[in-house]
Amino acid sequence: MERYVVLSDSSEKRSTEESARNLGAHWARLGDKTVVWTVSEEWNAFVNKARRAGIYLDQAESRKLEGQLYFIIQTGRAFQDAHPEIRIVIEKGRYLVADLLPEEVRRLTEIKDDWWTVRPLAMDSVIMEIVKPVARAAVTRVKANIEAVSESTYSSYLISLVNFLTRYSLSSQYSSAAEWAANQLQSLGYQVKLHPINIGEGSSYNVVADRLGSESESRKLVLIIAHLDSINIRDGANAPAPGADDNASGAAGVLEIARVLAEHPSNHDLRLILFGGEEEGLHGSKQYVSRLPENERTRISAVINMDMVATLNTASQTVLLEGAPVSKTLMEELAGAAATYTSLIVQISKSPFGSDHVPFIDELIPAVLTIEGTDSSNINIHTANDTLDHINYGLALDIIRMNLAVALKLLDTNISGL
């Protein structure tokens, strides 16, 4: 049997982590919370060793585990809503640490669910970190394009998408929304195609828009993506699913970036994609990646994904950058852009799950999800209540500005900084 304690953010936190293994314990950090654990028989010895090292643990806050610690990633509150009986040790947005018995682990891992996953908790690891990137000198050309981001046009795109009432991937309304988005992109000068995808025995579409760069050879390819579909899990496929935040907010963001970049010729190729079938299991992005020709796959320098970017769940505007080791440089660029051009608080995680960046990462293509902080507090997604009155335009526009700044740098060889 093991015993654990959760430490809140303090000046002693890092020294606790660095000392834990030498003191016979393990740790894992999620943002401003760190869980430290060891076997119960060694707990008192561990506490005494920690005290001699100048680290004071509150014995009253320690707890005995019924099972073992596991790491859970969820979309919104999907896992907590489905399994309120599970003992949660740490809750940090889409990331949870839970105390699970062996039979609970077996039961949960046998369930196929697209909105949560259960994984072993990595010992002595940072699962999610709040970072403080250094702001750089703003680049005049980038700043000018950042300032072109418009709340009124973004809002108009958002309203149009929500007015479809549902964008369930197999519905006629989704087809109409896809055609509307394709027309918007085409009117901005992009070459646009609707790519059919399969969802079970049904079919839907990805909207793919291209603009070629000016380089004669060795052009890279930058992808800005979001999923276009919405879903109402509570009331069924035919029920209203306005999906204002999940994910009209991200899809409208792609359209707004498309509008700004339409006036900015670039050296490298730009591709904008609105995926279908995301809510049913990432069908659009999985099929897109599986069909990528090798010469295009190797040209992709970055994939920036926007999924749920417009509900303020925290006291300050916060963005989570979720990627993988292959995404490290892209995450650093996004964090730097956030510090330089926005007021966003930045969180970083290398535990990808549950959105359209994952199929790219699975193929070792650098991709990052940009999503509102603490999305588990958003109780309206996947219901008829995901409406425009919950949208925070300041948060959405800052995430768009961050993503746009990085896209500009990647597309234009004349821009060397952010």
C-alpha cells in the first residue's frame, strides 16, 4: 500500500521533487500541484528525511491509496461525468491523477471512449507545466498583421457557423456548413476542395484550402487546422448542437487567420483544413494523414490546431499548448509569440490526446493543440448549451494572434524572429 501528499505551488516544490527519489519517494507535477508518494511503511521515514532536508510535509494532508496512481486525460469533464465514483487526487483541466484499484483499471481500459483515456502515471515527471516565456522585440511586419485580426469578422464567422444549429458530421447541416466555409475560403483567393471521408457506414467531408508560396523549390508546408463538426452527446444526433466553443471557435479562427494571411504573400505553402468526424473519433484527420503522399508529409514544418479557444475558465486568459517531443520547437515558438503579442498565461504538456493534432504526432509530424486553459470547467460542450453567450472574444482573439504570429514566421523566410 502507498501513501501520498499533494503539494500546492510553493518555493519548496522543486526542491521537494529533486529530493524525493533520494528520500525514497516519487513525484509527478501538473501545473501548480505536485503529488509525492511512497510505500506506507516508508512514509514516516520519508517525512523525517524530508524535514532534515528542510522540506516540511503536512502529515494531516497525506492520504493512503486504495490502489495505485494513474494519469487520465479527458475532453471537458467527460471522464468525471461518466465515472463520478473514481477517486481523483489532482484535477488540472483535461488532466487528472486518480487512485485506481486493479479491477477499476481493467474495467476502464476495456471501455472504448473517444473522450478520455487512462494511462500509467509516469514517475518523477512534469506532465503539465505553467511556463513564463520571455517576451521578444515585436517584429513590425508581424505586428501589423496581428493588428489586422478583427473581432467583428471573427464574430461574423462564429455566428454563421452557430446558425447551422448542428454540425453533426453525418447531417445535411454539416454539409451545408462545409460548403459555406469552402465558399468563404475560395472568396479569399484559396484553392479549395471538399475531401470525402468515411464515418462508419456514413460519409462526410474535410474542407482543404491551399495557397502556394513563391519559392521555386524546397518549399515547406504549414498547416492551420480545426474541426468543423459539433455534437450533442446528451440528447442525440438530431438534437441542436450549436458547438459555439467546440468547435466553431477554432473553425472561425482558421477562417480569420485565412483572411489576414490572404493579404500576406509568403515564401512557403499554406494549407488550411477544417476536419469532419472529429467528435466521432478523429476520422477526418486520421484519414487525411493516412492519405498524405510522402513528398507532402516530409514538407510539413508545423501543424497548429485550434480546438475550443473561446471560453474563459480561469481568472486570467490561459492557453494550453499540447504536443509531444516532436513538437518541442513549435511549442517554444508559440509560447514566445504568446509572451510577445498577447497577455496569455501559457501551459505546456507533452501528453497529446483527443483532438486533430494527434494523428500528425503519431506520424512524427510536429503538431500542437492550442486550447483554452482548464477546459474541464466548460460544462456546456457536447450539449445544446454550447452557445454564443459563453464566448470570450478576448481569449479567442489572443490565441488567434499567437497562432498567426508563428504562422507568419514559418511562412516568410524574411521574418527571422517574433
